[in-house]
Amino acid sequence: MINTKIGRPCVRLHQLNFIRSITINQQPSSTISTEQLTKTTTIPSNIQQVEELTNSRTLEAPEFKTLGNSGSSTTSSSSSSILSINLPPSVPIYLKRGSLLSIYGIKQDITSINSVRSSLEFPLFWKKLIYGIDSNKGYQRLISTSPFSILVSSQSRRGGSIFSKNNGDKSFVNLILDGGTDWAILKNDSIQAYSGNSLNLNIYKLPNYISKKLSKKLGFGNKKFKTGLISWINRKIGYILISGRGNVGLIGNGNIYNLNLIKNEEILINKENLLGITVNGPYDLQNCIIKYQFPLKDQSIIDSNTSDVIIEKPKLYEPNSWGMIKYRFDQFNKSFKKIFQSIFKYSSDVKESGFNYLVGNQEFIKIIGPRNILIQSNVDNSFIIPSIKRSDKIVTPVKSNDNTEVKKSTTTGDYLNYVTIEPGKGAVFKSTPDFKDTVDQIDNKSK
């Protein structure tokens, strides 16, 4: 018997569960990261009304920029007291000793300032000593193998002295020399910074007389007239000539202004305010400057100085004793006239110079264009003695002349005042620390 069992097919059902994870986080009012909690800088827009100093970049030549309120390029150069300088690698910069404010490098290399090397130099020491220029003002030389930037101040920190020069406010002006024009700097301590591998600085003697070229141009003939740059008050007889290619940072007292003179244009300037002037070589300064004095009344400088010389025809004398007497007499007369004219001219010059000195016009010079002129608004020629600080401590004498000891009260406190009426004395004011004891004493007296 064959049993055939037909089994039911076994079917298993598996439940598939699809679970989707949902995370609900409450959004905080402000998300503050660790970086924000520890940051030490702010966005540039939060700092307003101030110039931003940008880090130096790849440079081929030095860049000088004055910081502050700058005026028009045709009238005023600047009124700033800070000079920002960006320097390329291997180009030295010379700064007046004590004027360096800051050194900072580029963003890509934060260690670029570590390669800056410094040294102290005294350029043109012997020439400055000969021409009466302060030769003890050294210059700090900075150079680096990577580009860097610096800030330079218009004031130089110097060693303290009893007599200190009253410098006052100073401002910067930036000169760019392209090799076509030279600059004659008459204020020898005004060069605060300079840079340029082909920049040349030299010292030359100030011309005492104008050139024949200028004398003929003004119609003076071959007569010599002074430039007015040298005087017995001013012991400096030299000036600094800047030539070549480079950048120079000059400082002046007060504000610095630029004047551009066209051809044959003339201007009168107090020589103490003249900072610099463009020249063509070291011997061109005598071709544009002449001393000027204000004439007295209706006197003209040209008329008084350029009077035509009358050439007399030679006289013939008879070869006898009377002719010799006439010849001697005429020679004596000519000598007397020359002496009288010299005395008159000398007295007129003294009178004119004295008048100009009293009214303050003795330092004026005339400059003839075409020239570029830099003038400073203030004059630095005064010295001040700093005030002596007084001690705030009060010294109390211990003993007086009558050998009575003066004791200083060491305790302080609050006291109550009261008044009593005493016979024969009237109102008597007294003080007491406690009213209770005083009231008891008054009660005992009344009993």
C-alpha cells in the first residue's frame, strides 16, 4: 500500500520594517562657534574714519605714502606726521635715528620681519662738519631679503637735554626723483627718510653771489649781487643736493606747500621758510635766487644799484709845473669823490638794512622761474628750557626758632560743636566727641 502524502506548501511571511530616523533639534537663538568665541579681530567696516595700512606685496621699487589729511597737489602737499613705506627685497632704506615707529611684513610670510637687518650710519660726516651742518644726526639703515613695510614719524626721539629745541608740529612731503630734475634742500635737517639704489646725496657750498647769466638777465650788467642765502646770523654755508632716481621723505615745520613758477615769474619768499627748490645740477642755484631788500620811500633797488657809470674822457695836461698841479688836484678830487660816494653808499645800505631788520624783512629773497618750490609755514629757530617740576610733598618743620616742637596731628575724627553762654565771656563755642558727657557737665554746673 502506497501512502502518498501531499504536504501543504510552507509559506513564511516576513515583515519588512522601514524605519526612517528623524532628529528634531531646537534651533538656538545664536550659533556661536569656538572660533568666534576666541577671535581677536573685527571686520574692517567696524573701524571707520581712519586709514587702513595694507601689508606690502611684491614690489619692484619703494613706495612712499603720507598718512593724514592731504591737500591739493598744486597747493599743499600734506599735513600728516606719519610716512608709510613699502620696500622691495635688497633695497636699503635710510631713516633718521629715532624716527622708526613700526615694521610689519606680508601676509604670505609672517616671519618676513625676522629677516630685517639694522645698522647705524653717518653719511657725509666730514662734509657736514666742514659746511656747518649737524653731523651727529645718524641714519638707521634697514634692509631685508623679503619685502616689508615700515611707519616713520616726523619727530625723532633724541636723548634728553636741558636745552631742547622747540620743534613744534612737523609734516611730511614725498619727493619722487626720476633722474630728470635735481632738488636743492636748504633745510639740512629736513631729510627724514630716503631710499633708492641710484639715489645720490651730496653737499655743496651755498653761492654767495648771483651768476653773470642772471645778472645780465636782470639788466645789472657785470655787477655782482648777493644771493642772500648766506648771512652772519646763519652759520650754515652748505646745502644738500639730491639727484638720481629714488624716493625722499622731507619734513617741514607746520604745513608744507608747493609753488610752481612759470618762466620769468618772480616771487618773494622769506628764506627761513624756503625748504627746497628744483635745480639743474650743483651750480644752478645761483641762476635763480637774488637777495631782496624793500626800498626806502620811492627808492628803487635797480636804480640805486645799477646806475650807469659815466666814462670820462682823459684830460690832457701841459708838460709844465702848472699842468702837474692841475693833474694832482684832479686826482685828489677824484679820490675825494670816491671816498664820499663809498661813505654815502655804506650809510644808505646800513639805513636800508636797519629799516628792513626792524620791520622783519631782512631775510627775503627773490626767486625767478621756472622752478618748483617747497615752503614751510613755520620757522624753527627757538630754544626753550623745560619747566622744573615742583614736588607735591609739603615739608613740615619739626622745630621753630623758639625751640618749641610742632606736633603733627596723627588722628582725625568727627566732632560735635556746642555753644554756651558764660558770664563775662558771652557765647563760647566748643567741640566734643560725645554730647552725653557735655550735658552732664552742664547739669552739674547748673545745680
